[in-house]
Amino acid sequence: GAVVSQHPSWVICKSGTSVKIECRSLDFQATTMFWYRQFPKQSLMLMATSNEGSKATYEQGVEKDKFLINHASLTLSTLTVTSAHPEDSSFYICSANGGTSGRAAGELFFGEGSRLTVL
Amino acid sequence: AQSVTQLGSHVSVSEGALVLLRCNYSSSVPPYLFWYVQYPNQGLQLLLKYTSAATLVKGINGFEAEFKKSETSFHLTKPSAHMSDAAEYFCAVSPGGYQKVTFGTGTKLQVIP
């Protein structure tokens, strides 16, 4: 089936640095991707909707200057956590909409997740 | 607006026993409903989905769920639990078209040998 890949799976960084997480749709074009955050033992919280070629739409309470999203192509969206702090430590998961045509049409696929630890 | 409520954050069953994970939804439009499974430190895997076709939906690994509009429910069942079913299960809803998906708080399933 269609695959969404996230990289890196694990990342540890120092407080104050920026971290970029990539989300790729490997065998289909994703006009829309979604970024979620999951705290330990909690559910997934939608952070933003990423549309190819346009600005991301952020959910209420999510700092857009903190969590920069770029959807530069139909197969790649990136989430950059800027000036990361320990409270940004979390599991970040992306999902991609398979669009309205093609093999992946009408489906939503999730990446494997990226665990960020900020020291 | 849409939301899902999962009853029971932890469920324990014996191996071979029936699995029943409860989910109730709220949606202002006809919903799409999903069940996902998550193993530790991994992403989500789709178990099954309801998209306004048959109300009884069969998924992978022997799971099924029934959409009951009158009860606004979409409970997940499996006749016989296996040790490998131990994981966290999330019910989710979207307004259709696989757009913005809202997740429940999750139910951790423990299978006792």
C-alpha cells in the first residue's frame, strides 16, 4: 500500500536549537498533509494542515512561528521546531491525503512518527 | 464540529476472550469514522474505516466495528483476543473526504495470557 515516511525517527537536540522533521509520500502525490503532536500517554493533537504551495493552516493555540511548516512539493512537507525547548519534546506524526485520483485516492496515510527530545 | 469519546482508557481481556472497545462520536455532518492501532513508539496503522457504506465494517487482524447512528457509536470488536493485539487503539472521526481527523483519547488494550 501507499507509504508515508518520516525522518528522522528519533532526534535529540539541545535547548535553543532548531530541528527539521520531514514527511514524504513515497508513491503518491499528497496535496494535503497534516501534522500531529502526541504527548506521552495521550491522544494525537492536530497542529496544522499543510497544503502544497500555500501557507499552512494552524490550529488554535499552535504557534506558527515556533512550528514552521513548508509543503514545497506534492511529496514532501517539513516541520521545523524553532528554538526548541524541553516542553517541545514530543512524538510528532504526519499524515498525507492520497487525493482524489490514483491508487491512493480517498485514503489517509500516517507516517511512523518522529520522537523529539530536547535537553 | 466533531469529536469522539472513548470509554475506558485501559481495557484488560484474557487471551481468547472477546475484545470490545467503545467509541461514541459527535458530528454535525455525516461522519467518516476510523479505528487506528498504535504500538509503542510507532505511528498509526488503520484497522478499519466507515465511510457511509455498509454499517458493519470488517478490518484487518479480525477486527470489526458497527456504525450505529441511533446510538452515535462505532464500537470495535474482535471475537478472540490474541497476545499481539496488546496496543493502544484510537477512534477517530472526520467530516468526510479524509480531511481533518479528530482523535479520541485512546484505549490501551492489555491481553492477559
